[in-house]
Amino acid sequence: MKRNAFFGMLLGASLQFYAGQASATITFTEYTMPNGLHVILQEDHSTPIVAVSVMYHVGSKNEDPQRTGFAHFFEHLLFEGSDNIKRGEYMKFIQSAGGQLNANTTQDRTFYYEVLPSNQLELALWMESERMAHAKIDDIGVETQRKVVKEEKKQRYDNTPYGQLINVIFENAYTVYPYRWSPIGKEQYIDQATLDEFMNFYKTFYVPNNAVLVISGDITADQAKPLIAKYFGEIPKGTKAIPRPTEAEPIQTAEKRVNFYDNIQLPAVILGYHIPKQGTDDYYAVQLLTQLLSQGKSSRFEKEIVDKQQKAVQAGAFDLGNEEPGMAIMLGIANSGIKPEVLEASMLAEIEKVKKDGITEEEYKKLQNQAESDFISQNQKDIGVATNLATYYTFQGNANLINTELERYKKVTKDDIKRVANKYLTKENRLVVYYLPKEEQDKRSESGSEPHTKPEPKK
């Protein structure tokens, strides 16, 4: 439920108003077009705004290991224009209509959206149909976006403190399953790829039978359906088989330890644990467990490690609810003068307390309240509703989870949280990363404190 917090900046009603609507059902209609495009329509006439979104079931896990970064590259490339939209005008159309637009890519899907006045619905549908059917994929656009993506990687990953954190975790936590690289990919693969390779990727994944169109806001089904048929009905169904990963990540049976060096001042300790995929009963218990450790000033990591022991300037935990088994990640940034070994011991001690003693009734009630608050907050805006409807349909085949998923959190008991802590937060299932200042590299090599085994570079 936390994955869509970034939509908080968009227009919408206040949380206070929606708190009274916590049990209200979000009504919607859905159908599948002959070309395979699934459509979900949700009416909300509280404001004259509409969110139009298309989620493609393609992320970094669908890439060739020798061509990583393709899905993220296409997130950018499909803003270049189309046969009927001049290069550079895509954003101008939406902004001139008083709207906002963006896109994002994960390991599992790519998501495009527009939020704009509801009288501009047809504009957004036309533009998304152009993206799906007539995207401009040529040498000029490819070369332009190669530069953009490489600059983004440099700014957000290479030149940002702890910017390589997610890359390091996944490259070392996974050995087989294609979560072993992050969506940003490797720039050399984007440089090496040919125009034909990009066209093949587009024709394989960006097709109606691999997408869900969600419209949420000030519309009616009678208004929207003819427009959807007009702009998407003639787009042919994809003819290529849509590849899905079939390999399974082997169960980890021994702790992995890695030292990584970067341009940082304070060392960080990362603990990564393999967890079940989203939608499973244990996943919801694990999510509440990570909230227990890190959400808010009264969380266990914050109270004990940051405030009381002062061993970290920041400590937290979060889970990555992937379509396939993902990771629960605990992170601490050491206080000045604190060795990572000391910080690691404190983090593990807090985990062991949960495994041994469980949680209090007060903590349990707080977790349930947080889960409900997060759930309400996400669904208070049209784009949040659109995102959740698309996500539930794409990964679990059930858009109505937008109304029922909260019950899955409520079914989690205190004993469940203790049980999953003992089941998943084990040494054998653990990756430990020391994220260290570069100047420590020689010192640790000389002292013999480097990990005994280092993972081989991923090919």
C-alpha cells in the first residue's frame, strides 16, 4: 500500500473528509476490449478532475540480462512523440490544458498517467492511444533519450550519497531471478542496443493485450466508452508472445555479506531478507512488521537505535511488495564514530526482541490504525484510485481489492507478526551490506575485515 505515496502532491480532497468514508465502497466498471485491452472506469464527481492512466505489464524483470534498462528507457522514449504528435510536444499538450503528467517504472510494470480537467478527457485518451499505437521510435529519439537516461543515472545514482544502495542489494540478494538488476539498468547496454531491438521491445510489450487503461474522476461510463472505442478500438492486438520469467530464485540457505565502497561520509548497514510476493497472507504480516520497526518517531528502530542509543542518525525498514517474492530491507546510517559492526548488532537486537517477545497490544493497535490511514490516504485522490485499480488488476487479477485489501491487514494478528519475524528474518535468509566510505577500503583489506567470499559480478 505504500508504493504510491508520491501521488500525495496531486490534487484531491482532504484526508479528514475521507476518514469518514473509510468503509465506503469504490464503485467501478470494467470490461475487456476485443484487442485485449482491459478497461476500468471509476466515477468520482467531487471535483472536475480526471486521471487517465495506462499500466503496461512490463518492468525490468522482463528484460534480456544483456539489455537491462530497456523498460526504464521506454518510460522516457515514449514521451518523444508519435506519428501525429511532433517531437517535444507531448508535455506541452497536457500542460496547456491545465494538466499534469508523468510515468514511472518498477521491476514489474511501467505506468503512465495524466491528471487534468475532466473536459480534457478526450485529449488524454488520444495521447495515450498514440503512445500505444504510433510511438515515434527513431534514431533521433533514441539518441536523445540515451543522453537523458545516462544523465539521470549519473545524478540520481552515481553522484548521490547512498545512490547505489538498491542496486547493491538486488545484485547480491538474487542469483537467478531477474530482480537481480534494478530498473535503471546498465548504460552500456542502452548504448549497445540497436533501433531494431528497441522496436522489437515496443511491439512485444506496449500492446493492448499487455495493458490496463484506468480512468478515475469526473466522468461517466456512457461518456467514456465511446471515446475509448474511438481511440483504442482499432489498435491491433499484439502478435508476439509476451515473455514472462519462468525461473525461480533458489531458497537462500546461508548468510551473504558484502562490503561496498562509495563517496559517503557515514557508513550504513543494510539488512535484506527475502519475503513472499504481494497478495500472500504472510506478505501483509511482514509489511506490518517493517512498520513496527520503522514507521514514525515511536517505532522501535527510531526510539532505541536513534534516540536512546544514538548509534544511528537514521534507521528504518521497508518492504518491496513485488509481483514475485521480494525483499524486506532494514537500513541504518551510523552516527559519527560508530562502527558498522556496532550498528548491525543493535539492529539485529531489535529484530530478535520481536522474534522472542512479539509485540504489545498498544503497538498492534497502532499498526492497524496506520494501515487504515495509509489505505484511506492512497484512495483519497483520483490518481491514487487509478493506480491501485491498475495494480490490483495487473498483479492479482482482482481490481476489487481496492475495497477489500484492508481486511487482509485486519486479519493479521500479533502472533502472525511474531511468526513471520521468526520465519523470514533469519540469518540464513539474510544479506548484510556494509555501505562504507571509500577511504576505508584499504584499511579493511589490510585488517582482514572484508567478507570471506565476494559475489561474482553479474553478467
